[in-house]
Amino acid sequence: MEVQVQEHDSAIREIVPEKLTVEQIATGFGFTEGPVWCGDYLLFSDIPRNRIICLRMFSDGPEVTTYRRPSGNSNGLTLDRSGRLITCESSTRRITRTEVDGSVSVLAERYNSKRINNPNDVVVKSDGSIYFTDPFTPFSESASPKELSFNGVYRIAADGELVLVVDDITMPNGLAFSPDESVLYINDTRERTISAYDVNEDGSVGNGSIFIKMESEEPGAPDGMKVDEEGNVYCTGPGGIWVMEPGGKCLGVIPLPEMPSNFAWGDADWKTLYVTARTSVYCLRLSAIGVAPYKIVRFPFS
């Protein structure tokens, strides 16, 4: 179906085609999240149904199979620099990695001997370190009481050390690096803001400031977030996917048939957005080129 972009600045036309088509490629899920492009297929989470799904596109239609069940009610997914799957597990309250042999390793589950809250979204830096947001949600509450007094953002260093990098965001959710990794963007679902932090050489962050407040009467709040090669920031939010220039100005909003939760760049040219939206997955083609933050390699199904 063709959709009409909410244009806030004419520069959006350099990113979004004048006639934008959004295609529903799969539906019938519980709540989709955490998509990651793996070369010629998409992995994403179906949180309430406790599984990670593999979606492949063929000429005669999509093929949907289960990659992993149970998944720990997985949410955010990404690949590390070796192409291994990194998973935010909600109900088990941990970050895991799928190894080359298909086994699963736990990378983080406690901070200062206390259980982390509810890993939500995750990104990998070029040095191999892993950053993830850790709010507290009903998935973690149903498992056991909250042990930490804050909702944090963490870094797993290359040597495995878990380091707290931000502890003053009300409800940290999506996160993304600028193309040169000098800035880490973190959004706050409850406050409807995106903040930008300077990334220091040692992997710590500082000088945080509000990048944009996503003010709108439309339903929705900041969630999944990505960047393109020009440094434009994309974030799901009120009314659809917001597209913002590096200075923080919103250029426009891309509406979807269902409220989007997250998205991933994909296809060979990295110009396709694969969008998870409630019960479905959609795709749309843009003129911008997404940042490919990892090496695409083959890894086995468990």
C-alpha cells in the first residue's frame, strides 16, 4: 500500500521516495520486536509467544520458521562483529550470545551481584563491546522483584566486564551509534525524548543532552532506533517512524498500518527497512543507505 509521509522539511524527499510503498510481508504474531538482517533472511522476536522467528523472502512468498523457542521472551537482537546473535532476554533477564556451534552463552545477568532488570535493546561497537538498555517492565516483574534501584544502560567490554554507563534515564529503550561512533543516542520511552552522549575513548559516555523531544498528540513513544550513512537518526514514535537530521530537527514521519516497535536496515544495498509492528512485519524502500554495523556471516540454527 502507498502511504503519505508527514513532511516537516523538504529534505525528507532526499530520503523517502515521493511515492512510498509499505508492504506487509508477514502477520499473525503476538508482538514483534528486535529485527536484525542476517544477509538473506531476517530474525525477529515474537515476545509474548517466547520465540525468535526467521523470515526468508522467496519469489513465491515469505517463509516463516522458528529459530528458537523458548527465547527468554526475547526483545532486541543484533549481531556481533563475528556475526553471532546477541539477544536481550526479557523473562530470564540476561544478555546471551549464540555461538558458532549453536550453543548459547550468557554474557550478562548481574550487576554488583544483583539481577539486572529487563534487557531491551542492544548495539555492538566496532571494538566488539556491547551496549544495552535495561529498563524494568512487566516481564521482569513477573519473574522476580526488582533488585537494582535504577534503570540503566550498560557496556559489556571485550574482556566481558559489565560496566554501567548511564543510570539517570527514566525508561531507557532504543539506542544507536552515529556512523563514526562518536555519539551514542539513547531514547527514553516514558519521557518521549532522545538524548545524545559523547562516546569517550575508553567506551564510557558523557556530556549527555536532549537531542529531540518527540512531542505529538499521536499515539506512540520512542522505541527502536537506527541511523543512516549520513548520520540521520530514525526512531519509532508517535505516528510512525521519525526521521531526524544529525542536528536534531525532525524532517518527517513515516506512517505504518500498525504501530511500529522497531526496524532494521537490510537487503544487499542496505536501503530496505524491515519494520516490526505489533502483529506484523512490513518492509519499505528508502533512498538513504543504512549503516551496516556488523559483518554478515553464516551462523547455525539451534
